[in-house]
Amino acid sequence: MNIVKLHATTSTNDELKTRFRESKLPHLTTIYTIEQTQGKGQQGAKWISEKGKNLTFSILLSDLPLKITPFQINKLISVTIVEWLKIQLQIQARIKWPNDILSVQHKLAGILIENSFSGSQLSHAIVGIGLNVNQEVFDGLPKAISLRNLTGREFDLEELLISFLNMLENNLRNSSEVAQNYNNYLFKFNQSTSFQSKKGIFEGVVKGTDEEGKLILEVQNERLTFALKELKWIY
Ligand code: BTN
């Protein structure tokens, strides 16, 4: 395993991207940092994480199975995080489509995957993960939670990272089987919940995802699919 530890960087995703552009790095190279000064979240948001308290890291996936799609990678990573939390830490978590990991309905981790294509084939992916570990207070983020909040324990960040990477390495060997567990861990699967789209607030039952990664909802006996930007969860 090639793990690079940095005291500070802007964003581990950007750092890994730049280093990979400059020299060929091995598959599964991971950069993690004590302090991320310009952490990136989904859709242009910022990822703010207290210095030294949490895991902020990025993994290079360059040896990808042929024809794997961005959503299959997303499923593999999401399922791996949830299964790792369950097996290693006895924490129950759910995947809030498309990129959040929740526990007790609060956000424990976020995922930001940046894909690169060579023609129509995915050539590599930079998988960025922010996992709230030892931080106790999240000012202005009422829906955030950490492992410490959930368990009362303090965790060793490097130990957690290595244990997660081991599980990911294993899961990559049978990525399609792992990804099949996605619906089992999907937040609100087969349950009705509120959403907001450009048409307003409505109730829908979560029925899964399609191949492209759109969310399938049953709304008044009709199956509708929604892309990431078309939908906001209200929970
Ligand atoms: C989100 O929930 O919006 C996604 C958050 C992803 C945060 C991680 S922290 C490590 C990696 N580097 C970044 O700049 N972002 C991701």
C-alpha cells in the first residue's frame, strides 16, 4: 500500500490529481492529510474538517475493471464504507444517495469521486472521502456527526485508514458483487420520505437506482427517476 501523509494541503483530491499528472503512481496510492485548507464537497460546496481530528483522504483507482462506470465505483465505495463501519466498528450506517453516509440520520462521511476518461473508457478515478472521526462539535452543521459522537471513543486515524484501505482492496477484487448490496444499505429504501424538486415538495418511496445512478422514486403509483441536481432530500 502506498500511503502518503501530509501535514497540510489544499485538497487531497487536488493533490493526488496533480501528483498523478506529474508521475505515474501505483493503483491505490492514498494521500491523507492532517489539515485540509480548501476541502471540496459535492456541487462546489466546501468540506470543512477540524485540523487533526478527522480522516480526509483520497485514493487513486487506476487499475479499474474494464467497462466499469462512475456509478459502479460510487456504489462500491459507498457499500465498502458502510460494511467497514459495520464489521470493524459495529456502527450502523446508511447510504444517502448519492454521496453521503449517514448514521442515526446524521452525516458521518461524504464522498467526492473525480473520474477521468480515455475515450468512453474510465481510465482512473480519484476517490475522496471525508470521515468525521474525533471531532466533537460541528458549528453550523446540525446534521453532522462523528465516530466519537456515536461511540464516546477516541480513534487512531492511521489505524482506521489502513483498516479501511484493506477492506477496499479486498472489495475491489469482486466489485460487482459488493456493489449489488447497495440497496440493502440505501437510506429510506422502500420507505416514503419528502423531497424537493423544481415542482415543489412531494412524498416518494425510494425504490433504488438505475444504471446511470439516478434515484428511482415511486410517486403516486408512478416510477420516476431523478438526477442528482434535480432532487433535494428533506429528512
Ligand atoms: C460531500 O459530502 O460533499 C463530499 C465531501 C468529500 C470530502 C473529501 S475530504 C478528502 C477529499 N478531498 C477533498 O477536497 N474532498 C474530499
